[in-house]
Amino acid sequence: MASFGAGNPYGDPNWYNGAYHSPYYKETHKAWRARCRSFVEEHILPFVSEWEVNKAVPKDVYIKCAEAGLLPVVVGAHSGAFNLVPKEAPEDLDYFHELIFVDELARCGSGGVLWGLIEGLQIGLPPVLNFGTEEMKKRVAPDCLMGRKIISLNITEPSAGSDVAAIKTTAVRDGDFYIVNGNKKWITNGIFSDYFTCAVRTGGQGMRGVSMLLLEKDSMPGITTKRMDCQGVWPSGTTYVEFDQVKVPVANLIGKENEGFGVIMKNFNHERWGFVVQATRFSRVLLEDSWNFANKRSTFGKRLVEHPVIRWKLAEMTRQVEGIHHWLENMTFQLCQMPKDQAMTTLGGPIALMKAHSSKIFEYCAREARQIFGGNAYTRSGLGERAERLYRDVGAYAIPGGSEEILLDLAIRQGNKSKL
């Protein structure tokens, strides 16, 4: 069997090596992999440094990604996204197709580019697809899936992060409209967004008073956005969003009033699973770059790889990257096999645990790569550019989507509850 990719040691998942076998991947996945890599090689990799400096992914890249038939896959295999756009889905579309696309895209070594291109869509559109009216889906989804419009998920607030039930943004019913007031913080893609999938308080305190609304910037005055300067993921457009007397039609309610918490929870597994795919490939990128550098750089008359301490670092990175990838494939297989409602409850704890594990591995690999690259990983250009950039991006995987601490606790609480 032919190998795929550059063939660097552990530079790709082992099923890319023609000698390895996998129970998960079929010919359709191999064809899809080639399609994804071709797009990333031509339209993403040559421009990452430029987009990092400009802190934005150009709008035409969204459209190119959609025209290549790739973008709709990021909202989930069972979302029906390809039924809403004039693009054919891969044969036997499943979560492994999405895994392959996000994994290949993450070869760019920039969390900001990934979040800028796919994250708003991946987390912002599913509430519309899963709970929106048919009219809303037909009006909003096609433009988002084809890269013509940008959507973002607006839940986090200055005083409400992982504690979603503590949100304070209000939506007061006034006839056929809701009047929305409040603010959101750390909103990915916010400054680029045309649509805002927004958690609001329509009832009393706690989760039972939360609803989801679709806000539209062009037709609803009172929405202002301001870019936030963050440590990493610069092209993602991290945003502070303010809502001042925004008049939203009741028809823009997503799901039922005061039942928005269920809408939010529905996509958490998919969101966190997506973070694992990204963090795992970023760890692999750091491993591959470190391996290549260690075979080129010489110190004290030896190549770095000839020093036992460097080989130990590469081995420690490798065992962790390979381990998390195998776990990821197993969880992806479960997502493919389980009914959605069963997966949401059964896999909530394991995926939370896996997400926390993946960000810890990412942080470990970022630090070890920096030590291998030395001063080269302390500058924002040159040989260690990706190591420097990914070191700054780590926090964007350890905190959003549920912090490591919250998710570790969630996994144990859910496991204990299932035992009882």
C-alpha cells in the first residue's frame, strides 16, 4: 500500500503509512484526505504568516473552502449541512471525514487560522440547524456554509464563562419582539460576524431562564463589536460584543423560550471533540518540527538528535501524541455508531476528559519544542515560528469550551453518577 505525506517520523497519523492498517478508514476517507491536503497546501499554508500579522483570514478563503466542498463538513456529520448547499457530501459521510479535514487544516500550525476559518461556523451554526425553524435554516445556513456570511456563538460574558447558567444578558418580550441588552466577551469571529447565535435571559435565574436568539447585525441596530487583544489565536477575531436595545423578532427564537440551556448543551460534545482534533494535530506539528530541527541543528560537535536528552524529549512528545490520537479515533468511532441523544449523555464525560488531556499534551509539546528550538522559538519568524506561535495558542485550548479544571471534574461527576 502506498504511503501518504512526507513520511517524517510520527509526522502524520499512522494510517497514513502504507504499512499500517486501521479499522476506521475506507477508500472514501483516503480520497477525502487527498482533497483536504491539496486545498490546505495551495490555499492555506503559504499565507499563514501574513494572516497572523493581519489578524484576519481573508473573506475569499471562506468561499474557496466552501467551493472546494470542504467547509460544510465542520458542523457535524449528521447536521444535514450538505443538503442545504449545492455541494455533494463525501460518500458515506461520517465524523472521520470531519476529523480528517480539521486535522489536515491544523497542519498550518495556527490556532488563529483554524478558529478564524471554521470555529464560528462549527459552534455557531449547529443551534440553528438543530433547533431553528425551517425558514431560519433556509435563510441563514446556506450563506454560512458557502462562506458568504459569518456566524458566531455568543454565550460567554465578563462574569459567566464555564458557568453558563450565570449569564446576565437580557431579552425582554415586547409584543412581537425581544429587546436585548447586555454584553458578551471572548467571542470567536465576533468582529467578522453577520449573525450572532446568542444566549439571553428571558426568565428567572439559573439554567431554566435561558433562551437562544439569532441576532442579525445588518438589520438590527444596537450591536457593536470591538476586537480584543489576546495572547494568541490572533486571526480568530476574539471580540467584545455589546447589545444596546437590540430589537429582535420573536421569530428569531431558537428552540423554545426558557429552554435555551438544552440548545447550548446539545453541541458541547461536538465542540470539545473539535478542540481535541485541533490540539492533537498541533502537538503533532510541534513534534514533527522538533524532529526535523533536531536532525539539522548541531551543538558541541553533534546533531541535536545525537544528544540523549533531546531523544528523550522527542520520545516523551511522541508517546503522548500517539496516545491522544488513538483515543480520539476511538471517540470518533463512538460518535459514528451511537444515536445522537445517547452520545450526548454517554460520551459527555469521556470527551470532556479527552479535551482536558489534549490541551495538557499540547502545552507539554509546546514547551518541549521551545526548548529544542532554543532562541529560534522565541522569535516570531524563522525556523521556530510555528513553535513560538503555538506556544501562545495553548491557552485558547486549555480554557474555552470548558476549562481543564471544569472538564476534569465533569468527567468524574458523570462517571460517578452513571455508577449510581
